[in-house]
Amino acid sequence: MRLQDKVAIVTGAGAGVGQAVALRYAREGAKVVVAEIDAASGEKTAAEIVALGRQALFVRTDLASLADIGALIKETVAAFGRVDILMNNAGVTKKLGFFEVTEADWDWIQSVNAKGVFFCMQAAAQEMAGRREGKIINIASIAGKGFRGTSNVAYAGSKGAVIAMTRIAASQLAPYNINVNAICPGVTRTALYERIIEGVAEREKISPAEATAKMDASIPLRRSNTPDDIAHMAVFLASDEARNITGQSFNVDGGIMWD
């Protein structure tokens, strides 16, 4: 129970990595706020947490909306009295070639992945600062470190921004005893991954199973992540075991990237 009675917000917790982290946090003893734009999936995750015997609160949240972010923090404090952990997971992307990225694509991706991440950090940190305690974990990506297999250049730029903001936030929030770190997943088996695999299979005229095998063969450990692989790191960074770690961006990618 490394997170016993901690209050954790997990954004994008309706599916994939966010759902895995939310459930793992609950199993580690946390009270979990499920922040999700899709009400059906968000309520489902919250119900699963309650079924584990833990407290949960669903708050419908669009990370592109500063009003929604403000309401998320307000509702969390009203329900549980504080915010101990922010898991900044929500993000968006789609597969686009360099010349296919439009202004609308750019604005959509940046509004959630960069702007949303920053203002969620800011709002949570304002509450944490008064107690001089808190943990913020941002989901970046190896795309932000130049992974050539990224979904698109705008996504890579947004995740590079997350890595840079993690470092600056860690420096500027250190006087308040707030740790800020990032996780950079590699290829991870989520719904987005399945869509990318389908696209690869269609483009190369192979089966999805063959496309998956081809993807895994490019990874040194020969396996892509499950969402739980990310959740393991997310628990560590949220726990007291990581109390003296801040400003870091950890790759969880099977050995694809070195920095």
C-alpha cells in the first residue's frame, strides 16, 4: 500500500494507460479522481475502483478547457480535501504524414498535450504548494526525444514540450517540495496502438498479427509495453520511494531510446 490514503487525480483515466494507472493507484491505497472527457468510460473506471473497495470520483474533464481544469481541482478538494498526486496522462494524436498535418490538427494536439498538461500542472501545484507537498507525473513519449516511428510531427513536438515543461516545473516547484517527473512510453498496446497496427497492415498488405510481430521485432527486448508497464513506473514516481527524484524523463520502451 505505497499510496495509502493519498488523493490522486488521473487524467484520461477512461481507457489505456490512464485506466491502468488509476486502477493500480487504487490497489496501492489511493483515493482516485477519474478525469476523463468520455463520461461512459470514466464512470466505468470509477465503478471498477469502487468495486476494489476504494474511493473514487468521476469528473468529466476536457483538458483543452481551462474552466474544466479549474473545476477538476475544485471538485477534488471539495470531495477529498487535497491533491497529493497528479497523473497528467490525457493526450491525443493520430497517424499523419509530414505534409498531412493541418492547422486544425496542430491546434487540437497542442491544446491537450501541451497547453492542457501545463495548466493542469499549474492548477494542481497551486493547491499542493500551500501544504508544501505533492507529486506530479506527466506522460510524455519517446516521440518527444526524436523517435522516428512517431504518429506525427505535431505530436512529437507536443511531447517534447512536456519533457521541457517537466524540467522547468521541477526546478520552479522544488521550493514547495513538489516533485515533477515524466514517463516516456514507447510502443504501448492501447486502442491507438491497435489503430496504428491496422493502418500498417492495410498499407503493407499484411495481417494485423504480422504487423504486430514486425513492430515488436524492432524493439530490443522484442516486446511492446502493456499499459501496466507504465503503471508500474507511475506508482513508483508517486510514492515516497521517489521522494528525491525530480525533473527526470524516464523511458519505458523496451530499449528503443537511450537518452
